[in-house]
Amino acid sequence: MLFSSTSFLFAFLPIFLGLYFLLPGTRLRNMLLLLGSLFFYAWGEAFYVLVLLASIVLNYAFGLLIEARKDRRAAFGILSAAVSMNLLLLGVFKYADFGVENLNLILSQLGLGPIMLPSIHLPIGISFFSFQAITYVVDIYRRQAQAQKNPLRVGLYISLFPQLIAGPIVRYRQIADQLRTRQSRLKDIAEGMRRFVVGLAKKVLIANTLGQAADSIFSIPAAELQPAVAWLGILSFTFQIYFDFAGYSDMAIGLGRCFGFSFPENFNWPYRSHSMREFWRRWHISLSTFFRDYLYIPLGGNRRGHVRTSLNLILVFLLCGLWHGASWNFVIWGMIHGLFLALERSSFGSLLSAWPRTIQSLYVLIVVLLSWVFFRADDLTHAWAYLNSLLGLNGASGNDYPLSLYLNPRLILILCLASLSLSSWPRSLWLRFSNPAKGRELPFESLRLAALFLIFLLSAMSLAMGTHNPFIYFRF
């Protein structure tokens, strides 16, 4: 079930909110949230809800076993089994096909027959709930959290529907107290719904429009793709993936706040960054901090010299790319980011800091934009051909696919709105609008409510028209 669907907005959500606030006490509300979350997941993954339930039961048991072991070596052994189980679950469903496909290429070179494997369906959101489960058992081992004795709370932590399918990745210790007791004040509900509506607008009004253009352009045969159209396609995708994922995160954080949960921020205007290091402090924050705390630092971080630090960064981002998808495209995308992060820790970092801020921003945008080609393209051949198109090296005439076929007034308007994410003044204006001077609260609040109602109405109208409406990160 999509947040940006009529069935969710006008059926599931209002009914569920009504039932939730009718129930007294956190215990009953938790039970409803767990049942609602399982129903939400089963709506699109009827059979694979069993995978989610298996993850809940096994991680609950592992958490208790880890905490019960006073001997650190024994506890580490159980932790290793728990992490291996979660990674095995992820590996079987997400990477088995990819692994067999590449193994068959090697076998064919050796003159051996291929391994036949039935196609394995990828359960939605498995990368997200598997990583959350890993944080649960690791934090218990590190004694940063206590094992939860109530299995329903573990189930709710792993399956909580606002962030189940596409994050943000929430660590158990961040919401452990909120699972036990919390309040949903009127102020929290109002602010949560405001955040939800803003996220919905980012997704439906901006990302969906840009996605139509990006999908159309990336489907053009490389031999017919002229540079101007290729640049429009990757620019559209660059903004699409940001507003798609940031919009989902806004909706998840807003819904969580309605239920009394405080989820971590996941995006902080990443395209305003002045280095790749800053970019990853602003982009998909919950994922980048997960890899930092659970992989980069255990590998040694930056404590073992420049060469080891560079290798650690490249390895971490290679795995970060692979986490996004079982494809060499994602591996290369991750390695590009890892290489530039390693480069910025060398003398290049000092050189970069001496450049004018505008040049720094341009450098980040070029690296990020060109790396998105590998993220969006169907395969390596497609990615390489698209890069050639951007540079005008494919000799395309473009007669059958002119720029005017895609650059219509609506797309121009949406691109102009999306480009505001490159500037800091829209956020400053919104903060001023949200915190008016004393004595002027009522007119400002009335204006804000009217604006929110208008963008919700426009979003609903767009959904009613049945426009392009996937969530990019659902496949991860």
C-alpha cells in the first residue's frame, strides 16, 4: 500500500487514526499499531508477511539470548549468529539471483552448464527492516539498549508501518521508551499531519512529474539521444529521487509524530552541500549513520592511517551501493561516492576547501548528478551509452526525440520549484512563516492552513487522475 494512494489516504489512514485515538492506553494502541502494520504490509506482500514475522520472532529470541550471556565471547557468538541470520535473509531474497547470474558467467567460460534457480521475489522493504533488526541485536550486545521482554514491542519496532517499507532506519534505543509509553498531543498530531501533507506534495506534485520525464528520456535508444535531452533526463531524475525519497521520509516522520513517536530526520537539503562528505551528512542520514556506526567504525574508521581509511570508505560505499540493489550499476555508483570521499581526505580536501563556495557546490552537483546515471540506467551498457550521450559522443541527430517533446511548461515549472532545493532562502522563509511575530500568530496560522489544504487538494486531484506514482526506494 502506498502512502500516496487513494486507498491509503481516504480509507486506511482515517479509519486507522479513528480507531487508534478511540483506544485508551499505550498497550492497546500498540496492539492496534502492530496489527495495522502487518495488514499494511500484507496488502502488497500477502505471503511475505511471514518473512517479516520470522524476522520479528528470531530477533526477539536472539536479543534475549545475547543479554542473558554474561560472558562476552559467548554473547558475541550469539550476536554473530543473529547478524548472519539477518544478512542471510537479505541475501537469499535480494542477492541470490544476482549471485547465480554472475556465477553462471564464470561457469560458461569454464565450459560448464549453468545453475538453474527459480526466480526469487524481493519482499518490499526487506533491506530496511533487516537493518533495523541488526541495530536491535547489536545495540543489546554493546549494552546501549536492553533486550525487550515483550515480543509485541519488538514486533512493533521492526514492523511499524510509517517507516517499515522505506525508512528512515530507526534504532531501537531511539524509540525504546516511546514503545513503552508515549503521548499523542493535539499539537503533535497537527504538526505530524502538516509534515505528512508537505511530504505528499513533494512526492505527488514534484517527484511524479519529474519521474515521467526521466522515465521517458531514459527509454530513448542511445543512438537517438541528443545531449540536451540527456541532460534534461538526468537532471529530472536527480530532483525526482530527492523529492521522492525525502517526501516519503516526511510522510513517515509525520505519521510517526501523530502516533507519539519521534523518528530521526533523514534528509537535510543535501544538494546544497559543498563536499561529498557534507553530502552524506545530509543525504539518507539514517543509512549513512548506520554504515558509519555498524561498519565503518568497527573496520577501524579513520584511526589506522590514510590508506586504511580510504580502503574502509571504498568498501563501505561499495556495500552501500550493493544495499541499494543487486546490480553492478549500484556497486559502481557506491564506489564513485567512496572514491570521492577518500579523495577528500587527501590533499584534494585541502584544495577543495580553498575553492569559492560556488565552485564547491558545482563540484558536488556534477559528481552526484553523473553518478545518478549508474543508479538510474538499466545496466552498465545503458549507463555508458547515456554518459556518451551527455557528452555528445554518440552522434545522435535527435530528430525523432527533440527537446521540445519533453520540455513542456509544466515540467519547466516543476524544475523551477525543484531547483529551490539548491538554495537556503525557502527554508528560512518557511521558518519565518512558521514562527510569526507575537500578535500575528492567527493570520499566519490561517494562511499556513490554507496553503496546506491547497497543496493537499492538488495532490489528491493528481492522484485521482491516475498519474505516474511509484516509490523509487520500495525496490530496496
